[in-house]
Amino acid sequence: VKINESYFPDAIFRQYIADNFDKDGNGVLSAEEIAAVTELNIDACGISDLTGIEYFTDLAFLNCNKNNLTALDVSNNTALLELYCTNNKLSTLDLSNNKVLRNFWCDFNNLTSLDVSNNIELEDLYCTNNQLASINVSNNRVLEDLHCNDNQLEIIDVSSCPALTRFECNSNQLTSLDASDCIALNELSCNHNQLTSLNVNNSTALAKI
């Protein structure tokens, strides 16, 4: 893969790739050089376009927080375990191919929907400060941390999350919340909603609410 404008349109991202992964300095990424890329840490770099990331199919860790991304395609990055894309301008994000994803943070974006139904290995989900009207975590049975503050949620069903230990859903539009099946729950924060009912009857580990 040539390290040029056609394959890596964003100049900042292109230079990052050249500086860090073109080991022989020939302006081309060999198959060996591509396979060696398992981590990308490009926090606050001013990047607007991550086109080219699709070549790194062994990528396990991606931190692209605090950039100027309006789109992010990780459909080819099927080995991703950790994805951090907070403080960008994302309105959509497709995670359907990222089936081994464990940690996902997308706070402070413009997401109106989020589908994590295929991410059954997900342990940490941080999606605060978006525009989510709903979120379905019914398939996320190993989920431990869920932070969905400052959205537009009217309902959230955590009955299929027995491993949940920390749950924050402040500043939404919830009128009821049933966490009775979250037997491992230790911390719950649900301030600034419109709750008329809250069920934590079986959450015997709950230490903070």
C-alpha cells in the first residue's frame, strides 16, 4: 500500500503512518509492515479523515479521541478489542463487524443511534453526551460498565446484563428504571431524569446510588 494521498487522504494521518510504520522508508507499506500494526494512538492530532485504516486488519487498539472526524469506518478492523473515539463529530458508527470488541468509548459525538447487538464481548460502554433516543444492550451479557449520561433516553433495559457493576444514566428522560436483575451492581447514578419508579431489589452489592 503506497503512503500517498490516494490511499491516505488526510495529510496528518498520512504523515503519522509514514513516521511510525514505514520502517524501510520507501513510501510503501509492505504486508509485513501492515501486519505489525496492532495499535494506533492518534489522540488530539487534528485528523479529519481516517481513510486507510481499513488496511490494518490486525488492529486491536484504536485511540482517535479529540479529532475532527465526521465518519469512521472500522468494518475491516475485525480484531479490534478497544476503540476510543470520543470528542469527534460522528453522527453514525457501524460496529457490526467488530465482534470481539471489549472496550468502546464514544462520548461527546453526535450519535443518534448505536447498535451494539453484535458486540457480545463488550465489557465497557461509554456513550455519554450524544443524541441517543434508545440503546439496546440485551445481547451484552458480560457488560460491566455502562455510562450513557446526557442523551435522550426514555427507556433502557438492563435486565440482560447480570455482570453490570457500574451504571450511569444521568440527564436523560427516563421515567422508570429496573435494575433488579443486575445482581453485581455496585454503583448506580440516575440523577436528573423523571423517575417515578426505581427497582434495585436484587442489587445486594449496591454500595453507591
